Amino acid sequence: MPTGSLDFMFSRKSVFEVLKSDSLNIEELELELIDAGLENIESSEEHYYLYADYTNFGVMSKTLEEKQVNVTKAELQRIPTDPIELSEEQMGEIDKLLDKIEDDDDIQQVFTNIA
């Protein structure tokens, strides 16, 4: 990003989405992935989300592949350092703006600090 941008509002992270399964012991895997740069694990009903610094993307990818972990999505993301909450009315307006921005062919990704 160019100097003077809003990059300071986000931390760059490697994010890996892993499908939950009976054969996956996340506690055991966590200990092995810490050496590859793992910083945090979040869980949903069907997936685990593994977070590492963006500089560890390659190492994490390789380690997950070696461990034969079913990664359903892997990407670099910008995570807001200070998320904000908006009312439903404000969100409606913001959603319209974001839709217009994302429809622009020159836009590759959009990141916000909306919680």
C-alpha cells in the first residue's frame, strides 16, 4: 500500500480454513503448527480457522500439507486492529457503498474495520 494509506488499521494475517473431522485432533495439531507460525485458532460448527503472520503463509501451507490436513481455503487477509460497530441503518448504507466498490473491475479485495 502507498505511504499515507490506512494500512496501520489492519494486521496482515495468513488464514487457513480447515474442515473439522473425527480424525483431526486440533490440540495435537496446534502444538505442531506453533513452530510453523500459528498464532491463533478459532472454531465454528464445521471449520477451524488457523491464523498466522502473513510472512508464515508458505511455511504453514507446507506444514498443513505434510500433516495431510484438509484445508478448504487459504488466503492472506487484513484483520482490523480496532473494529467498529454500526447500527442497522448505517450498515444498510455501508453495504450499498461496498457493493458499488466491489463491482468496480479495478478492485481486487475490500477490507473494512466493521465488526
